[in-house]
Amino acid sequence: MPTRPDNPALALALALAFCAAGGACGPPEPPSPPPSEIAAWVDGQPVTADELRAAAHPRARDGGEVDWQDALESWVDARIVADELNRRGLHESETYRERVAAIRARAWRSAQTLARDTLIADVERSLELGDDELRARYDEQRDRFLTSRMHLRQISVPDRETIRAIRRRIEQGEDFARLAAEANLDPALRRNGGDLGWIEQRRMPTAMIGPAHRLLAPGDVSEPFQDREGRWNLVQLVARDQGVRREFEDVKDQLERELRLLRGREILAELVKERRAAVSARLAEGP
């Protein structure tokens, strides 16, 4: 079976995962899997589908389609590297053992997080939350749903030097709307002088939130900022209102998701606390 010596980094990473999972450089191998779980044979030894999936391309591990032949070759590469590591005695080195221990610790923490999240999700599904309970939470947090609105104008250009030059012209007294009509990349913003109308913070692009909310008085202009598309921008405050409170029906689904998660965590915490009282646990001397 062909290997891929041109990709040693991949092989080493697979070897570490192989060892952390209890492969050739770890504890004894687990019992042989039942025939229904066997996906391949390597030197007469069974390899399960889960083991091959672990060796597959990251896209496949995240739910994509698995190229089983490629996964098998990756798994074989990993075993070859692990066997050579053992042959040279490097698996006993302090640095290697520390790194493997760190990998196992991260895997344990990830598994615990997954277990908790799965239990909480199961508890959430069994909860019955009525409108009265959700409305009471809404009333307790009314200020949280008060969203201020800002009337803004925007100038968006391809590079930083251009936006800096435009800001200097504004500082020297040129009209923001006229420059927006002249310089904007977006034809719609050129036609209306960069007028964005009234915008709530929750509907603003992430990159705009900070610069916009540092504007205090009508006419104030932000410092240049870059958006996720790489463009450089200025925004000008035209006006600001006192805020609009979102109605209960508009946030009901959000409140229900939050309350289910909160109750799920509380129920799981109480379960763990109750069960822990029945567990006998103590540290050995000098752990």
C-alpha cells in the first residue's frame, strides 16, 4: 500500500493522535471490535470505521464525505511513524511524554464538555416553559431589550490612504454627504450621499459598532476603520434617538432558548451535586 513520505507533518500529527488514543506507543490495545464495525484490515489486524474517520481529512471528520482509501493510507502512515518512534525509544523521552499527556488532557476536557452539552440539550428538550414564565423574564430584563438607533452616513473606499485623505478634507470643512456621493464604492451610497438611514446596533456590521457608538453629537465623524471585506470606512452621526424597546413577541424565541439553557445547566449542576454526595473519593498520597 502506498504511503505519503512527502507529507511528514501529517504523518507525525496522526502518530500523536494514534498514541493518544492508545495505539502502539500507549497502553495495550482494546479488545477486537465486532465484525460489523471493522472497516479495514492491516497486517491481519482489524481497523474500525471510527479509527479510519479519525485519520481522515479534517473536512471528513467535521461531517464531510470520507475518502476511505485516503483515510486508510493516513492510518497506516501514522502506525508506521508510531512504530518507528517506539523502535528508537523516543516514546520514553520526557518531552514526548509531556506532549502526549497534554493531548490526552485536552481530549478529556473536550469529551467532558461534549458530555455536559449533550446532557443539557436533553434536559432542555424535556422542559415546558409557559408564556407567563417567559414574560416574567422579559419584564425582569426590559432594559436589556432597549435598543438605541442612530441615523448614519457612510463613506466606503478600497484603501486606507484614500479614506485618510477624505477625512482630512472633512476636517478642513468639506461636506460629508458630497464626498460620500463622490467617493463611495457602492453606487447606492453614491446616489444618496452615503445615507444609511436609521440603524439599530444589533443590525450594524460588527466593524461599525465601535466607531459608530463613539460618535456623540450630530456631525461627528468616526476614525477610519476596516470592514470584513477589507474596505476602509468613515461614518458620520446625523442623529440619535432615545431608543426603542423590542416587544415581547419579537424576543420570545430568544428568551425561551436562553431560559432553557439556563434551566438545563441548573438541573445538571443539581444532579451532579446530589450524586457527588454519594461518591467516596480521596487523593492517594503524593499524587
